[in-house]
Amino acid sequence: MSTMIRPTSPASVQPGRLLGARQLAGVVNPAGRWYERIHLDDGHEVWVISWLPGQATGFHDHGGSAGAFAVVWGTLMERRVAGATTTGQVLAKPVRAGGSRAFGPRYIHDVRNAAASAVAVSVHAYSPPLSAMTRYDLTPGGLVKRDTEGAAAW
């Protein structure tokens, strides 16, 4: 299951307003991947992301930003295409709690929680802060550019 990142609070909830039981149930609904940017300055940003079983980013780049992520709970599987940027063998490497990956500004990968029943949590940092991400489809001929999202999309 590939998911797009979604906001952590429903649009119907107004800041500062007390929530009822149904609204609270909506806030904790595990139907999507949750994220929160916890730091932003001119040089870098830091995000915390939760992952339900089967959730994945799909292949993407970071719009020219370098990045790193560390797993703090569970295990994530990182997939990348070895060899040329868009062709080659797909390599998969698990990143377990306490492990991390760092990458340069032209890196393309897919990150997923491949566990059948366990949640994962990770922390991600990017420099400069993300301004765009390009998504790719994996085809028999390699990665094919699908679309580019600006920061307003997430």
C-alpha cells in the first residue's frame, strides 16, 4: 500500500477548541501515515513520521536537498536502484530501530514499513528544507518520472 503523507489533525478541528469523542477518534484514526515537522530554519528541517504496516513512500527524490533518516521504532525497508540513476538492480536494505541512512541531493529511493503487523517511527532531516519532491514509477526499463510536488502538497 503506497500512501501520501497527510496532516496530523482533521481539517474540521479548529485550534483551541475542545474535541468530542468522535473528533478524538478521527484524530487517532490509523488510516494514514502521520507526520509532523518538528524543526525548521533556513538551513534544515526535521520531521517525525509514523508508518503503519504496508505504508510506503514510493520512489522519490528530495528536490535537490540532502537528507538522512533514523528509525526510532520498528524497521523500515529502503529500496533504491543500483547502477545508473534510472536503471539497474533494485536493492533493498532494512533499517532497524537505532539505524540510519544518509544521502546526497540526487538520491532516489522508496521507504516502506514492510512489517505485517508492526508500526514504525522515523525521524527525517533535510538540508536545505524541502521545496519539491519528484515521484517515479518503477518499470521494467527502470525509473520513470511521474510528477513533481511542491512543498505546498505536503
